[in-house]
Amino acid sequence: MKVDINSIKPSPYQPRLIFDVNELKQEIERDGLLTELVVRKQGEAYELIDGERRLRALKKLGWKAAPVRVVQLKQGIIRRSVYKLNKIRENYTVEEEAKYFKKLTDESMTPWEISKELNVDFHWVLAHLNIFKFPDSIQKALWTGKISVSHMVALENVIGRSIKEGRIIINEIINRKLTLRETKKIILKQKEKVEEMRIDAAKKVLTKVAPKVVKLETAKDFEEAAKTLKKMARKKQEKALTPKEKAAAEVMNKQKLEKKKLMEKERKRLERLRIREEAKKMAQRFKEEERRRIKEEAKKEMKINITEVQKEMRSLTRKIKKLEKDKTSFLKEKAFFLEALNFDCPHCRNPCVVYRKGDHYLVKRSATVSIVPEKPVVPSTPDTLPLKRSN
């Protein structure tokens, strides 16, 4: 869509201070605008998110309307988008980045929040902000490259301790054109000197208030001295406070106490949730282990039952084979006995059967049809037991 070019307002989060649009203007004259502007609706107007140089070039060319793409984004995303999109195209100068970070702090953002939102190192953000603690002459030295941001990062602890001390070292860096390595050596020596001065000052004070801890040799001696000095500092601070400041301090202490209680309450709540979750996980784990154990036992029992069944099957198979063998033998013997017992008597020419009665074998005429084969085999009888014909 196209909108009135005068209804498009620059982004309040634009870090760029200098815009060179001459080359871009010539490209637009030759090829036209290839990429539309990205904006968001702000009442009757539109706030620019991406395309500051293009907008300036179009205004110089006398365009009345500009093609735009309207998006709906949250404030934090817009800040991040404007910062990153411009940085991708061309890196910011030290002055641009420092003044942009300062603008964000003026809007109540802390250096830590800035570093997180823009994905920039915290010490880098702090170094850019620290420069505004010094006079314009030192600021200009940073803008023009007489000192670097890396020097400011190295001076972070010195500036936090004393602005005066930081100014002395910065002036020395500018006058002697010290490298970063040389600057770090000076800072280290200065730190050692400051520590010695602090210890000497502490000894003088401790001589009066705590003579027992004046002799500082071991780490424990230093700890005792530090505790004593902290107590003294707290008392002096309390004495130096005005009634208004005391009231404000009490309110702050109450707020801190309430905050601490809330944090403790929240910690306990989170701890209960953690214990509950762990208990659930443990119960689930025990349940799974028990299920697995039962399954394993069932498998073992099934395996044992299968083994026993296999043994029984093998035993039955052997018995069946034996019975089949006995059956075959019995059938052979049966055929023999039938041949032996059924015969045609040579005397009466009738079918007869031999049977035993006591110690004697008797021959009896058979009433049924003989099933003796065509050539019957008459079994021989012992000589001692003569055959007798029954009536």
C-alpha cells in the first residue's frame, strides 16, 4: 500500500546520526524504489521501523507518497529490530552507539536490560555509558578515536571507584598515546597502590576502635578487620542521615524485607513444586520398574512352564513310540496266535480251536467260520498232553 510521505515519522529508536543518501538517491532515480518501507500505525501517522535512508532519499526526490508494509510489533521488538537492521547494513560509530544506549537509560532501562535486549556484551554497554560521566573534552577524545572503547572497558573498575582517578588515567592515555596493554599495567599498579593505602587507613582506624585486629597478617585477620570496618561504616552512615533520609531508608529497608519475604515464599513454593514433581517422577519410575519386574518374572515363569511342558511332551512322545512299537509286536503275535489256535481238524474235518484247561490243552469244534489262512499251521502239542475230543 502507499501512504502520504509526510505522515511517516522517523523512529525514536534510530541510533544513526549521519545519513549519506546521495548514492541511494541516484539508484532510486535510475531503478525506482525496490524495497518498501516497514512501518507501524501510530494514531493517524506511521512510525518508521526500517528504511530511514530510503525515506530521506524519497523526500529529496520530491515523492508525495511512498510504498509501505504495515506491521504490528511490541516495543521491545521494535527497539531490537531498528538497532540490528541498521547495524547489519553498516556498523555504528562510537558516538552513535553511546548516545543510543544513553537514550535507553533515560527511558529507565538498566545497562543489564540493554545488553540482554540488544544481545550486546554488558561491559561494552557500560563502557559506552561511562563516557558521559566525564567532561565534553574527554567525550570528544572518544568520538575521534584518541581513546578507544576497549580503554573504557579496562577502566570500568577505576571509574566505579573514583571518577577523579579515572580522569587522571584517561588524560595520561591521551597525552602519552598509551596502548591498551600499557593502560592495563598502569591500572594494575594503581589498584595495588590503592589497596595498600586502604589497608594503611584501616590500620589507623582499627588502632583506636579494635586494637586486637590491627596486626593484619593472615586472611582471618583481614576478614575480622573488614567486619569491624563495615560496622563502623554503617554507624557513620546512619549518623550522617537527615530525618527525611532516615525515613526513606526505613521505607527501603521495609520494602527489602517484604521483598525478601516474598522471595522466600516464592522459593518455598517452587521447592514444594519441585518436590512434588520429583515425587511424581519417582512414583512413575517405581511403577515402571515394578511393571518391568513383573514382566520379567512372568517371562521366567513362562519359560519354566514351557520347559516342563517340553519335558512332558518328550516323555509322552517316548511312551507313544513305545506303545506303537508294542502295538506292532502285538499285532504280529496276534496273527501268529490266530494261526496257531484256529485250524481244521484232520480227524473230523471241522474247524476247531485249541484252548487250555488247567495243565491240559483241549480241542473244541468251532461254531464260527474259521479265519485261519488258506494254509493253516497247526501248533504242535506236547507229548505229555494228548488232545482230547470234547463231546
